[in-house]
Amino acid sequence: MARSRPRVEDGSRPGAARRGVVRASGAVSKRLRAALDRGLYSSQLAPWIALAFVIGTIGTAATHPTAVFNLTLLLGPAVIAVSYRGLRAWKAGLKLKFFTVVPAVLLGLTGAGLVLWRYLYSMSRFANPENVLWANLGRLLIDYPKGPFHWGFGIGNTAFTLAALYAAWQLFRRRRLLWLLAGLGASLFCFTVAAGTIWPLGYLAAPWYMQFSRIAPLVWLCLWTLGAYGMLLIWERLTLTPALARHPRRQRNLAVLAVAVLALATCAGTVPGRIEVVRGAYDPTRIVRGTMLSDPERLFMAQQAPRLPRGSKIWGASYQGASYWWILFGVPVVNPALNWPNASGAAVLRDLGDGDGKLSEASCDYLRRRGVTHYYADADLSAAGAKRGHFNWTWEQPKSSFVLPRQMLTMVAKNRLSAPGEPFRGQILYRVNLDKCG
């Protein structure tokens, strides 16, 4: 006589509730799939969906070209898998398939290479030779941002990464969602080649400026998805153990505890560390690269801006805070952004940096066309680049300068921060006489 299965405290058989949930979820899944087959995947909507995807891709590319490489890296394995299935379903001979697909792929790669080569070469010059591979890889696996170490990071994120690796192993064994695993492998490979010192394979990360921090979010997208699935697998295994299978109350208590621990470790536990990261970017006393505008600079601008005549335009280095004349007080400036000037503006900077104290006629014409009336000089290095010396964004052009020749300048106001007898440290506003240019 067969032995009856034991019952749990509430009189039900073990696993009955779980089987009911599985059946219910299966029914919902079938209904959803049928709805998608009738609507979303219908022959009428398919072209519109494809058009929306193309438009979205173009918009993403217009936002930043690197986004196209992000899509390629993450969706590439899925596209290859679908293309391979379509190729197998194509009723044609092997030779026809080979001489159709291979030339098309080679032609596409060659065309993309010819178009993008110049851009990729310029993007590859942002590599950091001081990268440490193992340190950066460890930061990636615990979702740890740049900045000083803080205990709040790494506790829950490490557990989440381990769950993701467990899920990846289970999916690989079952041959399921291989495109997601391929996306994880591709993004992790690109991160690894960019996270160390400069070496030949590192140039594969040129679409991301050879900066591992730009690739890390792609790895996290895969890790978070796999981590959530891994947590479900681990929970399923725990609920099947003898200690929990016959005790629904223990399952509920463990579920509440697990949610509380994960929320504390991954969310609340990282708040102090994230505050440190924000302070390192915005707090003038703790900023990593130094603040562009200190309180004395702001007060100096606030005092002088109302006194400037209408139509004034300021020439100055944006990395020294000159942009804030426009941002805070509405006085136009020639270079409001940190980006490198156009060809004419760059030529003026090189002309000023040659050290002969004179400007060419072309440079003078440029200053006249831009309507320059004043020059702002900031010699206070305690703010901009305080922890790294003079923060010079024109590092590619070491002989460039914003300093105008002295014969063109008439001092309007000075804000001295250094003590008498010490080298001058502070801000000076000059009036520019373009009649003496040249």
C-alpha cells in the first residue's frame, strides 16, 4: 500500500500551493503570448514596430554615438542568433548562402570601419595608463563607483553578483537565454580590456573612449537581470529544503528577512557612500578636481557685473570660471563651455601661447568679430584644480594660452586674496583695447 504524503501544519500537502501558483502563472503566460501573437506580432504591426525601433536607434545615435555601440554590444548576440536561425530556415544552397552573407558582412564592416576610423582613433586617446585591472574589476563586481572607499558599498552588491553568476551557470547548463549570457560576456570582455594598462586589445574599447567606467553600466544591466533570476533560483531551492518545505510560516518569515536584508544592503546601506561620492563632485571643500567657482570669485563677479557697460563681452578661460559671468550674471563670454574651440579660436590660443607678446592680424580680427571688450584673469589656484595643480583642459595643446598681451589691457578691478609681499593670488578684470592689438 502506497504511503500517503505528509501534510503540513495547515492540512495541505507540501508543494500544493507552489504547484497552484505555477499553474496560474502558466495560464497567464499562455494568455499573454496569445495576445502578443494576435496583436504585437501581427503582420500589420510588425513594420511599425520595426520603424519605431529604427527611429529610436537613430535618436539614440544622435544623442551620443557611443550609444550605438552600446546597443550593438548588448543586442548583437540576439541579432546574430535570430539571423542564424533565419539563415538556417532559408531554403537555398550552401554556396548561395555563403557568397551572399559573407560578402554582405565584410562590406558592412569595411564601410563602418572607413566611416568611423577617424573618430575611433581620436576617441582612443583618452586611455588612462594608470589603470589597475584587478582593482577596477573588483569595483565592478560590487557596483562600487569611483571615489574614496566607503563600507556601504559592496555588501549586498557582492551577494547580488554571486547570485548573477549562479544564474548564468544554471542558464548555460540548460542552454537558455544564451544571448543574455553572450551580452554579459561581451560587455565584461570590453570592460576588462579597458580597465587595465594600455595594450593592443584595449583599443577594442575605443568606442567608449577606452574608459572602463563607460562600459560598466552595460555589465550591470546584465548582472542585475541575472541577479534577480539567481535570487529566485536560490529561494526556490531553499523552500524545497525539509526545514522550510513543511513550514509555510518559516517561509514567510525568511522571505521578509531576505527582503529586509537586501533592501538594507543594496539601498539604505549605500546611502552614506553615495553621499560621499556626491560631495566629491560638488562640495568645494572635498571636491576631487577642485571647484570652478569659489566664493571670492563669485562675490567679485557679483560686484563687477552690474558696472559693466551694455554690450560687454568677456574673454577668459572657462576652466578658470569665466563661464560663470554668463551663467550667473548674464554677461556674455566668448567661451561659455569647456569644449575645445573651433579652428579659428584654437589658432588664437596658440598665437597667445607662442610667448612673443604679439598677436597676428588674423587673431585680432577674430577678437573684433567676437566683440571682446573685457578680459577676466583668475590666478587663484586654491579652487580650480586644487588637488591636482592647475586644471588645464587644453592638455592637448601645451602652448595654448588665454592671456592677452599687456599693451591691450587696462585694469578695471582687482580682488587680491594673497597677503602683501606674496605672489598675487586672486582675480583681475581688464578692459581690452583692440586698437592696440597686433
